[in-house]
Amino acid sequence: MNINCLFDSGNIEVIDASDSKAIKLAIRNDSNSEFKQWFHFRGHGEIGKTYNFEIINAKECSYVDGWKDYQVVASYDGEYWFRVHTQFDDNKLLSFSHQLEQPTIFFAYFEPYSYQRHLSLIHQAQHSELCQHHILGQTVDGHDIDLLIIGDESRERKIWVTARQHPGETMAEWCAEGLIERLLNEDDALAQSLLQDAVFYVVPNMNVDGSIRGNLRSNAAGANLNREWQSPSVKNSPEVYHVRNKMKEIGVDAFLDLHGDEGLPYVFVAGCEGIPSYDGRLKNLEEEFSSILKSVNPDFQTEFGYDKDEPGKANLTVANAWVGEEFKCLSLTLEMPFKDNANLSNKETGWSGDRSYLLGQTLLNPLYQLVKKLR
Amino acid sequence: MNINCLFDSGNIEVIDASDSKAIKLAIRNDSNSEFKQWFHFRGHGEIGKTYNFEIINAKECSYVDGWKDYQVVASYDGEYWFRVHTQFDDNKLLSFSHQLEQPTIFFAYFEPYSYQRHLSLIHQAQHSELCQHHILGQTVDGHDIDLLIIGDESRERKIWVTARQHPGETMAEWCAEGLIERLLNEDDALAQSLLQDAVFYVVPNMNVDGSIRGNLRSNAAGANLNREWQSPSVKNSPEVYHVRNKMKEIGVDAFLDLHGDEGLPYVFVAGCEGIPSYDGRLKNLEEEFSSILKSVNPDFQTEFGYDKDEPGKANLTVANAWVGEEFKCLSLTLEMPFKDNANLSNKETGWSGDRSYLLGQTLLNPLYQLVKKLR
Amino acid sequence: MNINCLFDSGNIEVIDASDSKAIKLAIRNDSNSEFKQWFHFRGHGEIGKTYNFEIINAKECSYVDGWKDYQVVASYDGEYWFRVHTQFDDNKLLSFSHQLEQPTIFFAYFEPYSYQRHLSLIHQAQHSELCQHHILGQTVDGHDIDLLIIGDESRERKIWVTARQHPGETMAEWCAEGLIERLLNEDDALAQSLLQDAVFYVVPNMNVDGSIRGNLRSNAAGANLNREWQSPSVKNSPEVYHVRNKMKEIGVDAFLDLHGDEGLPYVFVAGCEGIPSYDGRLKNLEEEFSSILKSVNPDFQTEFGYDKDEPGKANLTVANAWVGEEFKCLSLTLEMPFKDNANLSNKETGWSGDRSYLLGQTLLNPLYQLVKKLR
Amino acid sequence: MNINCLFDSGNIEVIDASDSKAIKLAIRNDSNSEFKQWFHFRGHGEIGKTYNFEIINAKECSYVDGWKDYQVVASYDGEYWFRVHTQFDDNKLLSFSHQLEQPTIFFAYFEPYSYQRHLSLIHQAQHSELCQHHILGQTVDGHDIDLLIIGDESRERKIWVTARQHPGETMAEWCAEGLIERLLNEDDALAQSLLQDAVFYVVPNMNVDGSIRGNLRSNAAGANLNREWQSPSVKNSPEVYHVRNKMKEIGVDAFLDLHGDEGLPYVFVAGCEGIPSYDGRLKNLEEEFSSILKSVNPDFQTEFGYDKDEPGKANLTVANAWVGEEFKCLSLTLEMPFKDNANLSNKETGWSGDRSYLLGQTLLNPLYQLVKKLR
Ligand SMILES: [Ca+2]
Ligand SMILES: [Ca+2]
Ligand SMILES: [Ca+2]
Ligand SMILES: [Ca+2]
């Protein structure tokens, strides 16, 4: 089988592809980093023939838990992505097999979101009268850090949304796309009412370098951006550095940081319970946000999630903790699954770009209901 | 100017179209009825020339209030409908003028929804595995009465939605389309969760004859279907007769009847407070429905609406009252404006098909939140 | 089975639909006419069940030859039309059977082209700067006779295209749509070059009344429009009357009249060899037209077609003969099959709307190559 | 102004962007090569403000003639590309100015065709039953060399089409897309008839590395692929090496190599008149090809073009000459303009992707008419 990953977000190392019964592959490390788990490659073989793939370093990947009950995503046309049954033997490797319906197939850790699509999103959005495109600075590799300002900057509440600090969490940008497009829909009463009270600052891709490079979590310099918020460096984490500066300039009244979780098959949020300034107001806002989101989108739930931080034990290098502490505002990390939502399973696609998009649209509902209470 | 209304839902009478400065038109009565207000015609003239139109019997129309602050809808391509400024002099006529950008233009009372689109809606929907098409019987003119059953008929709760008993209230079918398409979206967590507990019976057009004939409120026999629910006749109101029979066979746990209101520039509901069986349970359900809908769609409001019936004074010939009394269930008439939503005005389009569609999607939210409480 | 034909171009009479093994149907006569062969109806039954249909008056239809090797067209969604195997026993009836994949299915003699789509075609076209919409007058039923003028009226050559004099020949309007949309494509070098020398006058539907009524060949008054060109009456054949008048006003340098043929499974043209003025110039133009069209669209052929008229024996009541004689110009009837093109068979769809559309596009090729020779 | 070219086919060097009245830019050399002329960058500034751009090394670019009467292409959304007036002072620089309608704009030498779109083209095409995707080998950078085989390999005639040996000639891939999609249209009688006699081997992008890198003419190793056909090296010109090998394996009965010409504002072909084997048969085929193409697509012409080679003086390192000599077959280089087609000017877009696409569709016409004469 011919295997190639030389394209946007490609990541695979071919160990031995000579035997279709055991194509041995390895996932490359992130740039300047030990992280690894994202993969994306194209395989070319014979129609009708079955190929067996083995990711031999699955056990050394960052989130071994992520492989349990995981199904690889695959696509013949690069548009429709389906799931392929996958096995993980704890002591060995991740394997899956597939009989080709067409000669050439893409496999990935999750439905990709390309830089080309990112540029389209930005450039389509700027056409709206509701939206302006800003550039905050450049990444380590020199890409522009794109910010969309949606609504009227004179509105009282400033709501920030960032996505894809971890570039392999592509569901985060699908989710941002849903949120952005709903905000720009002039017929959507909730979106337009929300924009009466708030203006949005959206960074749909915080880590363009890592996205293009096919990293799971790191930027080009090897930094985990979501551990850089306390003291970002213009050299190693300019993406955080510039966004943080703009936040300080503008202010933040609510913050959503969009992510994917490798292990848990659920959609959930993590809050600020461990930050020094945490109080009843923030607790109420967090609880109301979750309660409203759950009521409008049952893909969201509150039963499963991360363990809560002890009071005062928050890691302030993390975006949502730093923002929560700095601005004393509602500040949440939203997590979506790489696997499926175990509560509402879709056997064909698992969790997907489309479902992330719809989730992004419904994120406006709790913001609308809470906007006047944010301060 | 050449004026023609010989097409789906066409209605106008040309009194004198010889003088472009005063084209005199009249609205025809509904079939076998005194009702009249819907109009829909095509005018053909010269690009760049301004035409003045006068509807000379505006004052004799069914809802004279409907002409106050009313803007006529117009379209060059039959897809994009914009508003044209309109004047109503209480003692005289409705007039509007327009400079032609293309030679041929449609004018209508509201954005039309053709029988051809109705057939497409039905036939596209039946392709979904979630949906079956049924035919309940035939109208006075002999058209099929189309019912879509969405979801699994074994589910506990039966939710009925009817639209366009009054055929000129085309926003009702746009709204039904939004509701139907959301239910059929397999990625929509709320819709699919709702279908775990409920099955929908949707009649997207209760009055096909009147729709095609260009009536405002009557069917082909001259019946106002929304006054026929206590004793419909197979001869004069077969549309109600057959739907009522199916309701009795299946049962009803919630009912939404979709309408447009000529006068009020708001979206609102009318409930069952006047039916004999009205009680705290129904009152709570109605209030919760409104409260939830308002929270997810600010196009909906509860400040403006119809006067409430006195206890026991409901008109049980009206669909929502009859259903509420018969099935002791949540039963609402939803009203949308012909004008604009005064709370969230769109100067270009006023209230529109697109906004009705989005409202239809959000009708699922209160149903989802209330489904387990419906009985 | 529930059978209904109360919609645009519907035509069927239910004799007995009680036995799914032998649903007996008859085709209604055209309005005020003995012609009949077009049918279009919707059947509603049970998924998975097989229904047998018999058209009991097939033998009395206008073109009994048309049933030989004929396959009925069918569609579940009204967009994709496939063929269903059909049997014709010379001495009896036309029969076909089908196992339902969805409850509701359309059957028709050929892929329909609705008046709603006609209106869209006209209104979309008028948006182009290249196109103006004119109304020539009204049909017997009062519908507008729509004319599209494409290009600059000052151009030297006037090319006329008419379609669907026989309303059941819906392929003619699909074909006209292809021709129109290619002319309006500003990137199409051939179309735009042709418009340097010529202006087009296109009547995409000559017989709106018959189209809506579900006729095969007649208008509302029972006239066969393609036998009315010598002395049309404003009362019984206003469609021809008004088009003829406009032709006399404008002139004609080439004329294409688009049709379908019930019997022959081929695309072909009929020329003017029988008109008094026929000469070498017209013969050459006809031969060159055919030769060029064949070279760019192998769906067109010259082997099969109608017998040629004897010199001087042309029927001058027929459009192409009358125009040819009146204007001494290239004047052709183009015929497409109701069945399939036997030379290039498509088992799934037979001849179709899409193929007619592509043929319409390629009609511009011979016109482009001949435009400077037309006079 | 913020200027960035870090994306697919980006190429610009910012000399000084501090003064909006004179933003000084330079075009980078192709990889390992002196060639340069392609540019593609994104500028971000203030809405309503006018920016003046100067390409200071325009005079050192490969085709100085290319700047005469050249208009730069620009796009706000990356989909619709319009032309911006451009000045070239022979002794100095290329300059253009533009008032921003949105903050962020793309400028390029010609409408880009991204690798992402290339992958979509390949993967959509392979879904057709008419098409198989093959990979011939890898480029210098390691990208797959994609070949689409369209039709049945057992057909007698083998027609080869290559595009974009020179990566900055993006019109070549737009043209290939048109040709491919027409071949895959099962309703297109000409395409399907042609596939009865021939099978197509299409390489839509011969130079993926150079395309992504933003080169004008070279591959990653600095090779001008269209001078490598006599002795390609697997190391420096593997793209030619592998295609040539496959040609030798399969045979070639006709060959089209798609290009853009920097200087001439016309569409034209260059033939094989200088190859040793040139004879009357080849001359006739070339003349017939041109004559037919001209008759179906007036964007093509034969008045302007390259000077003809003297007999025996062809450069056999050039693809079409090498193929013509090796296979004694019709072998043509097709050239499209970077500027506009001076014969059929489009002031808004100049020559464009859409026009190249339509040209690609019409390339099938001469092949269809000549297929039986190719040998
Ligand atoms: Ca904007
Ligand atoms: Ca179904
Ligand atoms: Ca126009
Ligand atoms: Ca294939």
C-alpha cells in the first residue's frame, strides 16, 4: 500500500507497508515535543482488497486511554467521514482493517479541519456587516493569528471564544464555525438579541502551526499553549501572548475555550473552581451555563467530566483558569469527545464535525440567557 | 401594466391597470366566503418606471387593522422577498409604489409557499428513515391531506402539529418546514432525544384547496376550518374531519396549531384557559412552554397577544380549544405576524419565511423540555 | 392504493384501485380534444408491497407506437426520475409493476416540468443583464405568454426558439432551459460570440394551459397549436397568434421549434423540404445544421426521423413550415424521444430532463457556426 | 499593512510595508532556480483606505512582457477573483493600488488552485464508476503523483492530458478540472461516445511541490519539468520520470499538455512541426484539432501564438515534442493567458478559472471528432 501524509495536518510514519495484512505505522511526535496521538494519512491500494493497519506506538501515545473503544475516522472523498472499527490491545498496538471501496482513502484521528477551510471561514465571515477580521500577530512559523470581532464593539459585554489551542482537537474549530455562522445569521433572533448586549471576539484557530504540522497538542516551538497563560513568551508561545494582550486591552466578561478530550466519550465543561477568586457568583454562572446548555443540547452533560480542582489549586497556566482569575468572569473549557458521545451514539460517524458545529450553535443559548448577569 | 394572478395562490382583480400612476386593484373574496385579504400577483412593466398601486377594497377586507404599518412583500425572482413601503388611509385604500428594477415583479400579502414546494417537502421528508408519509383523506377539491409521521409510533407521547388551516397564513407552513427538517436531522441531539420519548404527527398544510385558490381563511367550500373542530363535516370540512378522526385514533399529548395574525406585529401563543377542563396542570404546561420558547427564541414574546378567554368561555370549534378539551393536553395556537416583529425588526424583509422556519426549529425546545411532563 | 393527480400536469382517471394486483387506470382526453397519452399521478401505498398498474385505454391513445419499448418514469422525491419496466400487449393494455421503497411515488409519461419551475426560469433569467422578459399576450385560460429576449435587439440576426407547443412534450422545456442558461453564461465564449451577431427570442412554453391541465397536445380550447400557424385565432390559439405577430414585427433569421416524439427512440430534426420556397440555400443550411449538431452532440443523429415531405407538399399550418416559408429562413422542428435514445441508452433514466438540457446547450453550436450564413 | 504569504502557493517578500502609499514587495525566486513571476499573498489593512503596492523586482522577473497590460487578480473571499488595474513602467516596477472594501484581501498572479482543491478533485473523481485513481510515484518533496484513468482501459486509443508542469500556471489545473468533470458526466453524449473509443490518462497537477511552494516554473529541485522529457532523472524530475514511464507502458495516441502563457493575451496551441517524425498525418491532425476547437470555443484562436519551429529543430526536452516524436501522435501544448483573452475581453475577471474550466470541457470536442483518425 502506498501511504502518504504530505498534506495539511498529515502525520504518520510508515514502518513497513509491504504486507497488506500488517501495515506497520507509527505516529510522529509533535514538533519539539513528546506529545503524539494525532494522525492523518492517505492510503492507496486495490479496490476490494482488505488492508490491516497497526499503529505500533499506540501505547507510547499521550493518551493511551484514548484508544479504548476508539474507532478511526475514514473518508474516500475527504468530505464524508465514517468510523472504522478499531482494536486496542493494552500491551500492544492499535489495529484496524478495512476493505477498500475505492483505491484511495483518508484515515485520521478525527475529522480534519484544514487551514484552507480556516481561511475560507475567515474570509467568508468578513463579508458580513456584523463581522470584522483582525490579525493579532504571528505564530512561531509566521502564520497570522486571526481574530473575528462579531457585533458592535461598543456593546457592554465582551465574550471571548478560542478554539484549537491543541491543534489535533479539530472538533474545536468545527464548533467555532457553528458558533460564528449562527452569530452572523441575521434572521436568528437569539443571536441578534445577544449581539445587542455583547460583542464576540473569536479566535477559531489558536494554533495554526500545529494544525498544519499535524501535531496533537504543541505549537511549532513545542509549547503546549494551554499551559502558557501565566507567562507566555513572544518567542515560544506568541499565539497566547498576543491573544492575552488583546484580552487585557478589551476585557473579558465570559470566555469559552474549545477542546477535545481523548478519553471521555462525553461533552462536558471544566470550570474555575480552583482559582483564588472563585466565589458564589462564578459558581452560579457556571452552574447556570451548564444547566441551560444541557436543556438545549442533550449532547452536553454534567455527569462525566474531569475531577474538580481543590479550592485554590487551579493551574493558572491553563487558559480558562487564567482568564477566570484575571477577569473574575465566567470562564470555561468545553470538551468534546474524539470517540462518540456514549449517551447519544451515532454508529456511523461517532462524534463528528457536524455535531460539533451544532454544539457550537447552541453555545449561544446559555450566553444569551446569562448575558445580563455576567457582571 | 400587465397584471396576472393565474398561478398557485394567485389572487387579484384588476379594476384598471391602464394608468401607471394609479393601478386600481381589488382583492377577491375567498371561495364561497366573505373573507378576503390575501393577494398575490405578477406585474409586468418597464424597467426604471415607477408604478403606483391601489388596493381599492382594502377597507372591506377581513382585517382592516392588518393594513396599519403593513409593508407589502415583493420579489423579482420568486425567491428573495423584500418589503415595499405601503400606505393605508383609514377611509380609503391601501397604496404602494415601486420603481421597477426588472420588468416583472411578484407582489403578495406574505412570502408565498407553493403547493409544488409542499409536495417537495413531503417527498423529501419521506426519504428519511425517521419519517413516513400518510394520506388521511381528500379535501373538498380532492387534494390529498398529507400527514408526516416522524419518529417511532411506539413512543409514549403523541405530539401533533398542524399548519395553515388558514391558507393565506403561509408563514405557518414555513414554520412547519423548519420543525420537520430539524426533527429529521440525525445530528441534532435535541431532536433525536425528543424522538426517544415522542412521535410527531405533522400536517404541514391543512388547507391545500384554499392555498392553491389564493384564499385567506376559507377552504374550497367556504368553511373556516378553525371553526369546524366541534362538528366537522366530511362534505364541507373534510380536512378537519379526517385529522380529527386520526387524532382520536392515535391520541394527542401536545398540540401546536400554526397561524399568522394580520394585526399584531408579534409572535405569541393562545392557550386553553377558556376550556371546561382547564386546570393548574395545563396552565403550568402553557406557562412553561412560553417561558422556554422565549428563552431560546426572542422572536417569541408573551407581552402582546389575544385577550384571554374567561373560564369556560372558550370557543370549542377552534382547533386548539377542541383538542385541549378532548385530550386534556397542552394545546396551543402559535401566531406569527404578517408585518414584522416589532421587537426585532428587519427593515428589508419584515417577518419572513426564513424567520418562520427558524421559529419552527426552536418549537422543539419547549417540547423537549416538557415531554416527560406532558401527562 | 390511493391515487391522485390533482397537481400541475396531473392526468389519470382511476377506474379501480382496490386490487393492488391490478390497479386499473385510464388516461383522460386532452381538453376539448380526442388526443391523449400524457399521464402524471401520485400513488400512495405500503412500503415493500408490489403494485401492478394497468392503463386500460393505452390502445386508444394518440400514439400507440409510443408504448412499444416504452418505460414509465417514476420518482419518489419529484427530483430524480428513473424508469420502470413496462409491457404493452398490442391488443390490450399498458402495464407495469413496482415494489414501493417509500410509501408515495410519482409516475409520469416523461419527467415533468412544472409551471412553478417555468416561472422560476423566467424570473431568474430576467436578472441577467443579457435578458429581458416580455409578455406577448394571454393564453385561452389567461396565463401570460412569456418571451425571453436574450442579447442586444440591435444585432442583425433574429433567432427564435419555441418549446412545448405540445404541452406533454416536457423535454422541450428542459431543452429550452439548457439553451437559455448557456446563452446567459457570460464566461461561455461561444454563447457570447453568437450574441455578437444574433439576438434570441425564446418562448420556453408555448402552451402553458395544456401544461398545467396535463394535456398531451392540445391547448385549453382543444387546438393543436402546431397546426395553427397559417391562420391562428385570437380566441382558440392565441399562443400562436401572438407569437406569430411578434415574429412578423421582429423578423426571423432562424427558428427552432422543440418537441418530443412518442414513437422514435432518437433525437432528430424535421426541415422545410416541402415548402414552396425551399431551395439550395435552405437545404444547405439544414444539412450544415445537422452535420454540426451531430459532431458536437452524438445524441443527435440523421439516420432515423420522419419521412421527408414531397416538394411543395409541406403542411404550412405547422410552425417550422410556416416560419420557413414566411421568412425564407432555416426553420427546424427538433424531436427528442419519450423513450430512450437507442444509440446511447441509459438504462436507469432513459432519455431525461438532464439530457434534454445538455442538448439545448449544444443547439447553440450550429447556430454559432452558421450565424453569418443565415442570410 | 500586514502582509502574509504563508499558505498554499504563497509567494511574496515584504521589503517595506510601513507606508500604505508605497508598499514595497518583491517576488521570491522559485526553489533552487532563477525563475520568478508567480505571487500570492494576503494583505490586511483598514476598510476604506487605499493602499499602493509596488513589486520592485518586476523587471527581473522571468517574463517582463507578462507585466504589459497585466491586471492583478484579487479576492476578498478566496472564491470570487476580480482584476485590479496595474501599471508597469518598463524601467521600474509593477504597481497597483486598491481601496479596501473589507480588511483582508488576497492578491495573486492568477486565480489560485490549491492542493486542497486538487485532493478534492482526485477524491471526488474516484467515486465515479468511470474513474480510477492511480499513484505513479512521488515528487521531490514526496507528494504523490496522482493519475486519473477515465474510461475503460481496454479501449483502443490512449489519450493523455497533463497540466501544470509549470506550477504557477494554475489555469492549467482549472482546465483539467473541466475536462475531467465533463468526462465523468454520464449524461454527456459526446463524452460518453468518446469513451467508447478512448481511455483518458489525466495528471491534473504535474508539479505539486512547486504549486504548494508558490513557484512559477520549477519543481522543488529547481527543474523546469517541461525541459526534462528527454532524460528525466528520478532524483531531480521524478514527476516527468514516472509519467514518461507510464506513457511508455500504456502508449499514447494523443497528448495535451496544459499551460499558461505570461505574455500573449490569447488561447492557442503549439504543435510538433519541428520534430523529426513530423509528417502530413500529424500536420492534418494538428490543423483539424485547431479548426474544430476554434469552431466550438471562440476563446481559442490560431492567429496569435508562438513562432513555428523549423523542421527538425524542435526541442525534444519539451513534453509535447518528446511525446510527439516518441509516439508519432497528435501532441499539443495548449496555452491560456494570464492576462485576458484580447478577442473576448472580460473587464471584471480577465481570463479566469471558470473560463479555463469551460475550455477544458470543449477540449473533448476535437478529440471526439478525431478519435478514429488518431492512428
Ligand atoms: Ca465585514
Ligand atoms: Ca421514510
Ligand atoms: Ca434583465
Ligand atoms: Ca472509481
